[in-house]
Amino acid sequence: MKQILLITDGCSNVGQSPVMAASFARQEGITVNVVGIIDYGTIGEMGAQEIQEIARAGGGMSRLADTRQLSRTMQMMTRKTVVQTIQQAVNKELKQILGNHQSLESLSPAKRSEVVEVMDELTETSPLDVALLIDVSASMKPKLAAVEEAIRDLMLSLGAREGSSRIAVFHFPGSHGDEACVQDLGWTSDLESTRSLFQRLVMKGATPTGPALLKVIDFFRYGTLNGHQTDLGEKGAGEGILSDYVH
Amino acid sequence: MTTSTDLDLVPGTVIRGRWLGGSYRIHKLLGQGSNGVVYLVQQENSGRQYALKLGFDTVDLQSEINVLKTLHERGIRRSARDSASFLIEVDDAELAGRQVPFYIMRYVKGEPLSLFIFRRGADWLDLTGLNVLKQLARLHAAGFVFGDLKPDNIMAGGYGDVELIDYGGVSQMGRSVKQFTEWYDRGFWNAGSRTADAAYDWFSFSVVCIHLLCGDELKRAARSLPQMRTNQDLLKIVDNQPRLKPYAGWLKRGLTGHFEDSREACQYWERTVCRRPAARRSRKPTPGWLTGAFVVSVGLLGSALYLFFR
């Protein structure tokens, strides 16, 4: 199961539409969830609407949260998305077996109980990859400590699952103009590696949400941000990274 | 997805089961659990009172029901004095044109443990605590962990009877803990994983005890920076607070997971907390006004005797 979790506090303003990028992700089998951080009420109506649309296009969910609720919100979304992904697959199967108007809800409680048991099993054991994409434009600066803590907390919860769980962390925008997003952490299950992620960031104003999403989709595909040019990925990602980490 | 506000039902509403046809009249809201809303209801034909839980989400509620079923099959009772089953009926209701799952369970009279302790006195933690540990031990023996243990999820009544409510967080051992609440969560204190094991519940139980007796100190410790938080903070409270002294031995082992198994955890509580030397019962110092009154009355007696024998 593949998920992107986008954390932002405002509207995108550079490059392709993030809604289009999210729709693209969905076609690739990646669900996109979005958290809008609203600590100082900065998100605005435009931002809130965009967040909702990105999530809808990405087949995921969106929530507005302040930094205190962030950790809880991220875990709830990740878990719900896993359950929903499985539920969709199960409903599809049920339709094939039982006919078109069948879904989990229409089964008798006794039968439902058996199906949900299997679903719980899958929820707990299916391999899960979550890529976190963090907006670090200037207004996010005071919130990054909370974001980092929430990432650690998410890892702690995912680490308790029976199935393998990995996270990767990216931030956007990059430090120079043409860099849509930067990798902070490659696929990992190691709790310790989630510490001190964003310490040496240079904050910038632009918010290229769309291009950054597209980059992360590439990462799911090729394991690097630079598409098929395999080796360059590590070099470009200079900031606050554990570049020596090898999974 | 159903949200809590959709399930806001007025007293008098009748809920009818689609599969079994049972009907229940809503009396009042009892509370909100993680997976749904709990109402006090009256069964229409028998007049009996039950608790009814309406689910927010079909899968989540069914998952909870599955756990309750397994507990029943493995012979786990709700409390020591009560052989009632966890589950009485499972059905779906039609509400506002949508199908909403619900289940019926026994109605538990009682009050949250915090209130019970507040009214009866801190001493009562000795017995209620033991009863909570016993109930946890029963769950552990069946291969489950309670998970979301907190004062709100412990109902106390009578002379220290205890019942755990909201089984939405109950998780199979070895799997991830389904639901938890910050303060009582081992992960929150950087004191271990969120994998369900018996020690997870011992930890939560320890924090519950600290919360009940030294709430302010706990609140202060919980406010420290996330990366600085450790269970050393909790151990320090246990060491420094005189109110926790009788429990200190148990709490230190509970916070660090140092019990062989849950039976030992119960026995150790019984031995060190319930049967502690009688010396502890702190006698309140005699109030000043009483001493004064005594002196005055002796004086009066003296003068009365003096007047009498003069």
C-alpha cells in the first residue's frame, strides 16, 4: 500500500496544479492525504479548498489541524486510509461474488464479522509505504518542530504493526529555483533516523506543491527523485539529510 | 463516513434492528467512545434497561464486536461478580436513510474511577486498583491487551467494584495497539513501543494511578518537550510525592515493565499495597481550636472544682 501525506499551511503558487498531480498519483495506486496546519489561521479559504481538492483527486482525505492535533490527525488518516484501501478491495470482491449491489454493509452481522476479521488481519499485516511531503515555505518555520515530532510519533505507531512499514520524508521547495523538492530521508523503518530532520533549512516563500508531488510519485517508481537518472538523487539532496542511510 | 453529530439522537427515539427486529427506546446519552456513541435504552417489550452503542463506521464497530465475541468465547467475564456476557445483541438500524450498525450490552451503573476516588478517599485506590489489575490479567490471559486504559474508561461503583468500558482499543497481543490516549501511552513518554503486550497495560495503569493521586505533577511532566520526555519523569514523581509512597514499589515496576506476568502484578499489588503496614493511615494533627477548647475546658473544670470545694 502506498500513501503520500502532504503537510502544508497554504496555497500552492508555482508550477503544475497539485490537484492534477494528486490525480496522477491515484492512477499510480498511491493515495494522497493532506493535512492543512492552521495554527495562526493562515490557511485561508483558498488554501482550505485546495487541500480538500487535492485529497479528493488523490483518493484520500484532508483535515485541518493545529500543531497540537497534528500527530493524532496524521496517524488517524494513515490508519483510516489503510482500512479504506482494503475495504475498497474487499467491496470489489464482494460485488464479483455476490452481485452488483452488495457491499460490506449489506451483509448480515454474522457474515460481516468474518469479512472484517480478514480485513483486520490485512490492515495489520500488509506492507505499507508512506511518503511525507512537508511544505517548508517561510510561514511553516515555527511549526516544523511539531511536524518532526509528529513524524516520529507516526513512525512509532507504524513500527508496532506486524507488517513492514516504511516512511520517507521530503520537503519543498528546494534551496535553489529549479529544485521542486528535496529528500530528507529515504525509505526507513528506523525510529532514530527520524530525529533532527529539518535543522539546517533555508526557508523560502514559494510553494510548488504540484511539482513536488510529481517528484514524490517518481520516487515511488524509481526509488530516487530524479526519475531514471539513478545516482544523482543523493547528491542533489544536500540539506539535513541522512544521506549515508542505506536501506 | 458517519460523524458523531449525525448520531445525535433525541430521547424517545426508537431504534429498530433490521436483522433481529429488536426495538429499543433511547433514554439518554451515556457517553462517547472511540468507535461510537453509547446510549441508555429501554427494550420496548421487556422494559429492561441496556446500553446501546451506535457505530460511526461499520468496519471499526464490527472489529470491536469481533473482539467482544472472542472474549465471550474464551470465557472472559466483565467483572469478578458478574457473569454477564459482553454482547447481548448485534444489529443494524436505519437512521436518516442510512444503515448504522449497533450493539446492545449490559448497562453498567457507576461513576468514573476519578470521581469515585475523589468522593470515597484515596484509600479506595487500593481495592479498585487491584480489581482493575485483575480484570487486565483476565484479558491478558486470553491473549488481549486493553490498550486505551484511562480514568474515564474505568467505572467504579458499590464497594469498589470495577468495570472497564470502551473495548474499542482492545488489541491482540503482538499487534499494534489500536487506540491510546497521550498521557497513558508508553510511546508518548518514550518508554517503549506501541506493540500490544501486557507491560503496555501495566504502564497505562501506573500513569492512571499517578494521575488520580498527583494530577498536577503529571500535567507538568507531560508538558515538557516531546524529545525530552522519558519515564524518568514519571519515576521522579513516584519517588518524590508522599501520596504515592505506598504505591511506589509497584509503580516503579509497572512503569518499567518489571513483572513476570499479570498474575505477579496482581499479587505484588495485593502484597505491597493492600496489605501494607497499618502505620500509614495518616492521623490528622489535632486542630488548634480543639487544643484551645480543651485547655479552656480544663480551666473551667479547675475553676468549677475550686468554686465547689471552697
